Amino acid sequence: MTMRAMLLQRIGPMRDGCAPLVWADWPDPTPAAGEVLVRVSTCGVCHTELDEIEGRMPPPELPVIPGHQVVGRVEALGAGADAFKVGDRVGVAWIHSACGACAFCRRGEENLCGQFRATGRDTCGGYAERMTVPQAFAHAIPDAFTDLEAAPLLCAGAIGFRSLRLTNLKDGQNLGLTVFGASGHLVLKLVRHQFPTTRVFVFARSPAERAFGRELGAVWVGDTNERAPERLNAVIDTTPAWTPVVEALENLERGGRLIINAIRKEDADKQALLGLDYPRHLWLEKEVKSVANVTCFDIREFLRLAAEIPLKPLVQEYPLEEANQALIELKGKNIRGAKVLRVSRHRDRTSGSASQR
């Protein structure tokens, strides 16, 4: 038996006329002991996929099926898998598995496990009709969300939630968001719920992103090289570049914290670090902290909180076979909300998704 999938068969540039993902048949996966087989309904499109495809963070083996913001239904259970029933709706995020036994796993930091495996990079992901995942790393999806809405919550939302937790922000303090795509717009909505008197400042080079930030309630928007009108207690940076990091440090208040939510930074931009001036950028107990992946707690707690708010992402929908086009648009900064692939048709549990195409 085979399924339809978008395969990454070679590393190469993502641009018009050069589409590394190939629409192909692929053998149906079979769940191993402790795993569930998921029939995929939707899968979000993430900038990390660009890093995989273009070789900045290549998969260890090719071909592989990308995709790590997966929503679907449990279709079969491996031996000993009893956490879900056939037909349950689940999500799969970037963290596909970890050892479960090391010191990091034992204290709930499985994102730092030496045996961390990433969905869609180290193992086949959700740009396909089916995938398998250990049951401990599958997550129940709240009824508040459609399949389209739930997909970006699993990465853009969960990593944004973790980034916000790491800021140690208190209500009433100022928060900066650098770049305003899928994760930034969810963080802003989350902040307005958790920290109602906090003021959010958005930095983005794209006029469309700046307009989107203003539309969602940012008190100020500007380019990444502009100075905010007030000092910021925390900044979350989601860019792949170094220049916004240096500029964000200059915007920080004394004792402020910069959270770098990026899986990699571009080497071509390293010269920006030569402009780092200790008294101006780092002195007075400013902190810099990176974000490494997400934990199961981050995903489940964010889904719970997002359903409570409720937090509904803006979604652009594409059929699975148009994954290359969605990624090209993402690379070209044609972003408003989150891009999601429709893989197979299931009846969503709710209606009225904020989607556009």
C-alpha cells in the first residue's frame, strides 16, 4: 500500500522554477510498539522547512517527508499503545521523540535530550497522508479549533509560548517582537490575554507585517533598525539574522532579557556582531537566552490556554501538492498569519476558521 506525499529528495534552493519537493507515492508507514498511526488532515508550513530544503539544517538522510505541525486522526495503534483510541484527533509537533531516561527528560526538558529527534527532519513528517509517532509525543487537540486552525498552534504557537515563558515578563512591562509572522501574531494575542496592561512593540522590515502588528494591537511598529520610543523589558527575536539581535539589545531596559527564537542564524550576517558594544548593548545586566525546540509541556499547556482564550490564528490554506508554492511565498516574506497545507479531508469539529487563500 502507498500514500501520496511531498518528498524532499535533494538539497537545493527554494525559488520559482526550482521546486525541491516532489509529489510522489510513498509506502504506507506501520506503527511500531508504543506508536500511533495518524491519518493527516492538515500540516503547517514553517521556515524550518526552508532550512532543511536549502541545506542550512539538512536532514541526516534523504529522501524524507518534511512537516512538523501535523493534525490528524489516529488510524491504527502499535502494540502497547493505549493512550488514544482509533478516531481520536491528535497533533504532532517538532519534537517527535526523546529518550525519556536522561537527566533532561526526567526533569521535563526533553527538548535538550541528546537523542532528540525532529519530526520531518530526523523522521518522516506531515507532508503526507499518513505518519507515525510515539504516543507520548502525540497531543490531543481541543475541540475549540478546526484542523486548519490547530496546525500552526503546534509550532508557531507552542514555540512562541515557550519564548514568552522564558522572558519572565510581568504584566505592565514592555515587550518587543522582532518580525511578525506566524509566531509573532500568536504571541501578541497571547500577551493581550495573559498580560492585559503590557505594551507590545513590533519590529519588522515588511510594511505588511508592520500593518498587521498595528491591526492586532501593537502600540508601536517600526523597522528592525529603529529605536522604540520606550525601553523594553523583554524582546523576542524570531529572525534568522544577527543584525536584529544587536539592535534589540540596544532597545532593552536595564536588566532586560532578549530571547532568540531561531534554530539558526545566517553566517552572511555575522559582521553585525562586530558592532556589538559592551556598554551600549550588554552592560547593566541585560540577558540573552536562546530557545531550543519545545517540550511536551509547552505544547499541551499552550493548546489548553489557546482553547481557553480562544486564540484563533489567521490561516492561508493550500492543497498538499502546492507545498512548494507555499514555501516559496514564505521565503519571499509573503506572510500574513500562518500557511497550512490541506492534506486530506476530515470533518472539522468546529466551523468558521479564519482562513484565506
